[in-house]
Amino acid sequence: MSVDVLHLAINFIESTESEQLQAQFRQELVPVSQSVAHLIEQLHLAYNGKPAKGYATFADDLQDRMALPLAQWQAQERSFLQLAEQATSQLVVQLVQHQIQETGYFMLCHYRYLATEYVLVTLLGSKDHFSVTPELLLSTDQHLDIARMQLAARIDLTEYQTSPEQNKYISFIRGRAGRKVADFFLDFLGCAEGMVAKEQSKVVLASVEEYLSASDYDASEKSAVRKQVYDYCEEQTKQGLDVHLQELSATIDSSDARAFTDYCAEQNIEVPDQFPVDVKELKTLVKFSGAGGGVSISFEQKHLGERIRYDMEKDLLIIQGVPPNLKDQLQRFLKGFSSFDNKG
């Protein structure tokens, strides 16, 4: 992996004794070094690995929040440090307005990965780190809590310049706190939600299933295709890349790379040439799972209709070949543990 760090600014947002948020500004950019490059690589990977992302575009009536300062920086009318200061101040304003008491290190990074340039915006907390010195004394320090990164967004500068009409050049982490965090970051960036990856994933899932239903593949071949589609989409997501329709079509049928795209065109199924996906929405390609009422069940999709049958009328799930560890637990419980313990 090769991340080329171009600019990095770090400021600090803290809470005063009166519980008011305020920013501490670093007066210069962080010098690029090997350790800085390694940090941005870790942030890049961590961000790509976040499954719940939204996609957005700058809103026309909120240009002054990020779009205009970004354009001025790109036109060399303001420095990257000034861009970071403006973004930090805007973040504090939005934190206060949304009544979100978040503090931490605000980072604005301009970097290049492969042929794409990004600006990553994130607010990271810190975590205590414990170590033992050679003298066997306990030492404590703090480190950036990258694993718990939740307040983050990324602007794809390359896509913003070449194809902004796709409405997905800004991505953001929705976060565990739900819609409020999503709204907060949309307001902070001055943007409106664009392409919805979750809905696009549903279209892909439905179109793949329709294509397989219309094909002459047998059950095992269909399962293999579903697995290939899921693996391809998952790998693209891990890399922070879109799914490409042509590549997806070639994944579905390697002998005829245009078969799937032609089918979508014939059936008037609207699938963009490239798009982000929500891998969780595609999970049923390879696995079914559900929980409720004290019951949790999960099994590979290929077993449906063979080892596992579902009677829709009776709402009955029949499992043939119970997993050995579960079978052992059930037998011990029903027959009595003592009957097993006394054997031999």
C-alpha cells in the first residue's frame, strides 16, 4: 500500500471548565515524515473498513461552510492551514448547535492513494496506553484512538473535479449513534445526501438474483456466482473503491463479460457504470441470518433447499444435519448430563 501525504493539519478541540468547546490551533502544518505517512495509511484503512457510510454532495445554499473554502484553497487563494482553521471553527459551531459534546484532535489531511486525491476530515479521541519500562516501572501515555473513529468524512477531489454529477464524491461515517451523527456531519460540511449505497445495493442484489433465475445455471453454479459477486463487492469496499458494472458483469460470467450488463439493459434495470455498495445489504448472497425472541440463526445460503428447508405457509424452518456441537448440547440437555458422564 502506498499513500502519498501532501498536507496534514492538526488542531485540538477541548472542553473548558465551564463546559464550553474551544479550539487550539497549531500554527503550522505537520511536517510529512515516515511516521506521518504510516498514520495516514492507518486512517485510510480504518475509514475504508467502516461499513456504514453515507454519500453526499455540496449543497448550493451552504457553499460557505466547506465548498467555497475548498475551492479557494484549490485556486491557491488560501493555504491548507487556513482551510483547516476554517474547518475547525465551523466544526466547533456545529458541535455547539447540535449539542454534541465531542472533543479530540481534529485532523484535515490531503493525500493521494493510487490515482485519486482525497481530503480526509476526522475528529479523533485519545486513549490511555500502558507500558512497562526496562526498570519494570509502569508508564502511561496517550495515543490516537483510530479504531473508534466515528466522526469522519472524506472528499474525493478527483471525482469532485471530473464527475460531480454522480453525487457521491463526499462520503461520511454514519456512526453508531444513528441519524443524528449523519445530520451533524452533513451540516458541518455544508452538504446534502446524494447517492444512497444501501438502496443501490438492493438494486444490485435484485438484478443479480433475476439474472440467475433467468439463466440455465444449476444450484451449485448459482451459489458459486453469488459468492464471487459478494467477494468482489467486499474487496472493492475494503479498498475504498466503487463497484464497476463491467467488472461485476465479468465476475458473474467470465465466459461472457457483457452478459449481465446486456441483461440489465434488456430488462431496463438501471445500474450505474460505477457505484458504492453497502456490503451488509449483499450479505444474503452468501448467508442468511436473523435473531429475535431469544432465537439466533445463521447459515450459508447454499444450504437453503438442501440441508435447510423453509415452509412459508407454516413458517417452519427444517434443519437436517444439526451442527455437532449444537447436537451434543441438545442431547445432553434432553437425555440428562449424568447419562453421558457415566459412560465408559
